[in-house]
Amino acid sequence: SLATLMMATVTSTASAASGWVTGTWTTGYWDCCKPSCAWKGKGKVSKPVDSCDSQTGEILSEANEESVCNGGRAATCTSNKPFMVNSNLSLGFAAVAVSGEHGLTGDVNCGQCYELKFTDEVHSDGTWSWGGSHSDLVGKRMVIQVTNIGYDVSGDHSFDIMIPGAGQGVFTSGCTIQFPGYSTGDFDCDNRKGGCSNISGCSRLPPVMQDACRWRYEWLQWMEKAGKTNNPYVDFRRVKCPQLLTQVSGSVPDDDDADFPDCSSGWCKSPASGDDSNTAIIVLLVCVACICFAACAVWLWWRCRSKCERAVRADSTQVPVDAAGSEAQNQSQSATPVAAMVKVAGNADEAPGIAQVPSPAAQAAAQAAAEAQDMHHARAHVSERFTAQP
């Protein structure tokens, strides 16, 4: 759809602008041979990468020593194995595939470091899809230093990560010389391309290599679910080499300057645009701040509501002054006849100071007595008038 095309265009443009190369995939290997970048004259570096004596394991001071795979004593140092920095980042070493289609061209890449970002792309031959990154690997990163050159690969293949147990390829003699007492099949579970299919095969390797072999299954998630991870796709970019890698290889690129993202702290920080790898952390902190703000707003609303409800309840229990005065006056007026009746029909037995309301019968009797008295006065007045006439 048009929307999908526009999104892909935006993504591709953003990747190009940030220095990322997209759409390449990776493999793994470990053949014990002397790394190609351990020879003199490879790359613009402080010195060639280290190689180790196949018999003693010590770092060789002579860069021109022949490879163990060609009858010499120079072998890959076992310290060149991958390792985890944290759950989202690992470091290691790799050979580059120099097809040239993705900017990797050969010896000039020796000693350089690259940040790999694992993506969710999968392989496809037109009829079916396979491999790619395990879902738990997507978005994670790995920083590698180039120590070997692979001239026999082409296409979208970019890096061949050095992983014990991942396959020896065509060079099968070096490991058995470096580790006497082991058979060729012990170093890749008898699978030259692809290596051991599960973590149990790591126990066949020499102990010094077993932890890195397990890294392939525990961090890289190799073949853990539905054929994933298998030759995962990555986006990659050139970065400044971390000391954790250059201290192992002994080689530092001459052009490792401020123009490249700095990965020395374990995260790769772009010099101009800030810390790309910390974007998720920044977003998380913003979200936490928003949640705290919302919680404070809810608390203030609750407090205001509680105060308003208390004020309303207090107002409803108070009687206005005018109404209270009128009510008191009405009660005083209505109490006057009753007091009169109490005075007329009072009982001597009543307690002093206590006014009791007379019963209806007492009220009727009092009224009748008053009427009789009025009649008596009227008759006496008439009688007095007749008697006084001459």
C-alpha cells in the first residue's frame, strides 16, 4: 500500500541519515586459525590484532608467524570469544564479508568496530521463509571488532561472528592442533557449517570455550523456537571501539575519533545527536514523569472534593439567622395560650417551675368555667340596672 511504501521510505532515509546500513545478515564460525588481521599491513591500526601460540596459549610477539591451519603456531586467541555486557548488549569479534555491496571491502576494515542491531527480517527464497532473529533478540545490539576477512562470501552477508561451536567451515585442522585430545567433530558437533544445533553440544568443546558456546543459545537464542535464531539480520554502523574489545585484540584503529558513536561506556552515543541506545530509557523516564504528574493531579482532585463535601454537609446543618428568629418568635406566641391554660387548670401537685400542658378535658373544663363566669357577670349587670330604675 501507499502508506507502507511511505513508511519504508522514511525508515530507509532515517537509517541512511544516521549512518546505518540495513538489510544484511550474519553467521557464526570458529576455526582456530590465525586471524587475517593479525598479519602486518592490514588496516590502519596501532598494531595488528593479537594471535596466540597454539601450544602455550601465550600472545605471540611476532606478527609474521604462520597460521596453525597452514602448519605454523599462530592461532586464534581463546579470549576472542563473545560475551554479554547486559541483557541487551554483547561484545565480540567477527570476520567481515567483503562483497562490497554494503560498504565492507576487505583489509581496510581490519580493526574497525561496528554496532549490530538485530532486526525481525527473515530469509526467503521466493517460495518459503526461514530463519532470522528470535523475537527475544530483535532490537538487541552487539558491538564487534573486525579481526578477520572473508573473501569467499558475497551478497547481503555482512558479518561472520566468532562463536565457538558455530562451525569450522573448510578449515578443520587448527582446533585439533591447538587442543590435543579432541576430535574435529567436537568443535562443531560434526556440523561444519552451522555447528551445534543445541546447547548440550557445548559440553564437547574444551572448557575454556564452553561459556561462549552457551552464549549462542542463551543470549543469541540460536534455534530456540521455530527455527529462530538462524543467521539473523542486522542493521549496522561504524562506531568507536570500546576498550573492552581493544584490550583483548591489542589493536586500535587510527581513525577512531569523535566522528563515530562512542561505545566505550557500554552504550553507543552519537556525538551530534546524543545517545541513540538510550532513547528507550529516555522515553521510559518521560512516561514515569507523566504517571507521577497524573497521580498528583488525582490526589489534589480527591482532596478538593473531600473538602467541598465537608463544607456542603456543614452548611446543610445550620439554620439561617432570620429563619431561626422567626421560628423562635412563633414558638413564643404559640406558647402563650397554653401557659394561660396551665395557669387556669394548674394542679397543686405539679412540681414548681415545671409547666405541664393540660389534657383536652382540662382545657374544656376551664373554657366552660370561663363561660359560666362571664354569664354570671352579665346577669348581675342586668339585675343591677333593673333595680336602679325609679
